[in-house]
Amino acid sequence: MVFKAVVLVGGPQKGTRFRPLSLQLPKPLFPIAGVPLVEHHIDQLSQLPGLSEIILIGSYSSDLFTDFIARCLQTYRISIKYAQEQQPLGTAGGLVAHKETIIGDCPEGLFVINGDVCGDLPVDEMVNRIGSLPDDSCLLLTTEATREQSGNFGNVVIDSTGRIVHYVDKPTTFVSTHISCGVYLMKPSVIMGLKVEPPGNLWFETDIFPLMASTGKLFALHTTRWWSQTKTAAAVLYANRHYLRLFKKRYAARLCKDRAQIVGDVFIDPSAEESIILADAVINEHACVLHSVVGWRSVIGAWSRVEGIPIAPNPNLPFAKLENKPLFLSDGRLNPSLTILGSDVSIAPETIVLNCVVLPYKELSCSYKNQIIL
């Protein structure tokens, strides 16, 4: 089976909850487990026989992806392109605008993946399933959430044959605990049959999937593998943790084991974990960093402590998903979470930064707790 893949990477108008990390580079290029977020999708898709091309669609300037795509071309040896939207067109509108490029050489199937999802995606199982489905059909990867969380996602009602008989996006009343993962594999005729009326916005979740479900052309492949979203900056550590576990299980050669070269007099405690330290950051002697993201070129002074509150799904609830909580509680206080340091932040020696979000280029000379430092 010959197929293509489209990864929806969004644009600068979206992803504001990912700040301050997205102030320096597009959210899809933020490194998680040492790899840009969108590259995890490219990596998983590239292992499938029959993949002819991957197209990234978004409204970011194409210049931001030039170096990334050039490196991926060398690494994966498949065609990778970036198609820029002049304005956001919705999750399906961009595909319609570029459908001649996407469908032009007649692939037999088309993957569409939301760029901000992450997980151990069973794309090989989806390829095996799509061949048995009727023309004009679409296969959705689905998983299960708690009843309370299901309203944050696209809900599906699935019959005994795997056909989706009802789809509703983020319902206000309970519909189902089965949710869409934002990963689709469809017959090309689905895209060819779409038309966009001005101003051009078209959405799979509200315009296309409910209609396809009502006409019997929407199907589900259910997975119990790890899956999550990276809507907020705080979600990166959870994704980082699970991608590293996935690497250890399936791609052990990617992880450093007895091969690291440590320069200088350095002691790494066995408890060192659950933080992301970005390029050219400096952590001085006796400093402590826990459950935090330290931005590019940031400096943490000696004997300082940078600490956040770890976030994870509720372990006591089966099928619980990561909560993408807002920055602020209902009473206006900051929601306790990771500490996020933007780029070029300087923290003075012997200070404590606890549960804070710090924008780039700030110099902190005293301690802060539960604040956004503008």
C-alpha cells in the first residue's frame, strides 16, 4: 500500500499556552526526549513500508522549518515538505487548499496527525485495517478517557463492528468515554470530495466527522497504548518521560548507556530526573533543579533551587489522561505546576524559584513562589 502523511503543525496564532517555550521556536520543534515534537511522528511513520511523502501543514513561516526538514531528509531518506497556509484554515482546510499536492500522485491512503499529540501510535495496525474498509471511509485512532475528562476531547460511539455511529467534539453533556486521538487514516477520495466555502475554514472535528459518522463511513481502531497531548508547557515533562521509556523498550540504541563523555569535575546524582535542560544552559555548583524546564542559555546560580510540582494523570483512575490545566485557578492564583524558565534567564546564587513561569531575559535577584515573572 502506497500512502502519504500530513502532520498539522498549527501556527503562531495557536499554542499560546505553550509559552514561554514557544517564544523562541515553533511549538512543533520543541525538543522532547532530545527530538523535536513533530519528528516523533516522522520517525514512527518513516518505519512503515509504502510511505512516499510526509507534508507538514501550518501557518508558520516556511523559513522556520527549512533546517529541520533538511536534516530529516538526510536522516529518514523520504520526501518531506512544508506547505504554508497564508492564514489558519482549520484542521481540514489546509488539506483542501493543498489537495493537488497531497493527492496528485494517487496514494492509496492518507494519514493525518495533529502535531501536538504524542504517544506510541499503532500506525502499522491502522494501515492493516484501512484496506478492508469501504471507499470514502476514514479510520480514527481512539482510546478511552474517564467520564469526567471525556468532554475535553472528540467523543465517539462505536458499534460492535468498529464503525463509529456518532461523533461529537467536546460535548457539553456526557456522550462516551471513547475519544479520538487526533490520528486519522483515510482514503484519498475523502479529501478530494471536500469543498471549502469562504472564508475557507474547515474542521474535521465539527464539519466532516459528524457527517461521516451519520453516513456510516467513519471507523475506529482502539488502542490502549500510551497517548497524550502537549497543549501546555507543563506537559513536556510527561511526554519526555514516556518517550524515554518508549526508547528504552524499542530503540535502546538511542539512549546513552556507559558511553557518555562527561567533561570536567561533574557529579550526577542517581536521583537526577524529571527536568529538561535546554542548550547552553548553565547550572552552577550545588544548585538543585527539580520538575522544571530550564531555557536556552539560562544560568542558575550556585546553591539556588529551581523546583516545580510534577504533573501526571491520576494514578487511581483507570484511563485517566493528563489534565491540561489553565495557568490560573478560579480565584486568580497561579495553578501549581512545573517551573518554566524562558531563554536567557539569570537566577542569582542562593535563591529559590518555586512553581513559577519566567519569561525570557529576566534577571532574578531574589526568591519567588507561585508567580509569573514578566
